[in-house]
Amino acid sequence: MEGPLPALAVLGGTGAEGSGLALRCAHAGFGVTIGSRSAERAQEAAAELNGILGIEKISGAENQAAAASADIVMLTVPFAAQASTARDVAKALSGKILIDATVPLVPPKVARVQLPDGGSAVAALQAELGETVRVVSAFQNVSAQHLRDLDHAIDCDVLVCSDDIEAREMVVQLARAIGLRAWHAGPLANSAAAEALTSVLISINRRHKVPSAGIRITGVDDAQ
């Protein structure tokens, strides 16, 4: 990414996916604040990740404080908490990019695609938050296990969807900055495909007894 790196907040950063993204971003040089409903829990998670990094790059705070401190906010909470978490921090999100990694998994049948009303969970959140929040869908298909392993080259592409083309490009560049291949995948409605793919990948993982099946886009030169 060109220029000063934006400050990031990861809401749900105490979970597997959120902590993995926080770790990768901090390792790439970004300042990261982990957000949680509990500031104490967020601070404990930050201390653990800083121990892995060997440097103090990650802090912890309650969700609203974390969102207020950041230029770009990532939402990595479970589907059941997606809308309520975003509502709680909505004022702090105004004018900012919100990267939503939500996957609408409905336990116990998480290997079955169950999109809300047949559409995208992330697109539904954009409609609720309004145009002042620049919602971008990304990171649904990346293994949390591999995100936390900094020595592992992640063999999974990132599909980035948004109705805001400039915000989408920012997230493509962020994903590439942390070592992932990322692609413009069209408007936010297309997020339904990435969200659904997660259940497909879970099914493949179970069938082949592997932890981290992923996707690759072929036929396009990385330089493009």
C-alpha cells in the first residue's frame, strides 16, 4: 500500500479468524487494535499475539473504542453477532471502510449453504448501516489456522466485493500487503458467492479430512 499505513481495528479479534487477521496485519507493519465486548479480554488477546510477534504492535480495547481509533475496521464476529455488533459501533464507523468477513453459518449444519433470505449477509448489513459506511466483503474463505501461522504461505485467494470501487481497491491492496492474493469480485451482492463457498469448503475439509481447503482464481496474471 502506498503512503502511511492505515490504523486497523479487528472487532471479534479474540476469535480464531479475527486474531489470525490481526496477527498477519501487525506482522506486515499495520497498527492493530483488537476489539471485544470486554476490554480486558481484548487486552489479553493482544498480549498473546504480541508475544508471537516479539514486538508491541497490537493493543486491545472495547469494541466502540477500537472502532473509533481505526481508519479501517474489520468485523470478524460470528453471524449471530454480526448485526448487533455493527449497530453498537455504527457512529464510529461513519465515513470509514468496514471489512465484513461474516459467513452465515447456521449450526449444526455448517457444511450446508444457508444464506439469509437467499442473499448476502454482508449486503444486508450495508443496507442497514446506510451509505455513510463503506462496507466491503472479504476474507470469508481463508483458513483461520493458517492465518495464525506466520511461516505458512496461504494457498487461498481472497474475493473482495463492494459497491464502493475505491474502498474495494483499498481492501485488495491491504490483503496483498499481508501476503494474500486478492481480487476485485464485483458488487457487494456478489459476496453471497464467497459466503456460500465457506460451507462448500467445510464440506470438502470433512470429506478429505483436511483443515484448510481453499480457492484459487485461474486464468488471470497476478500483475493485472
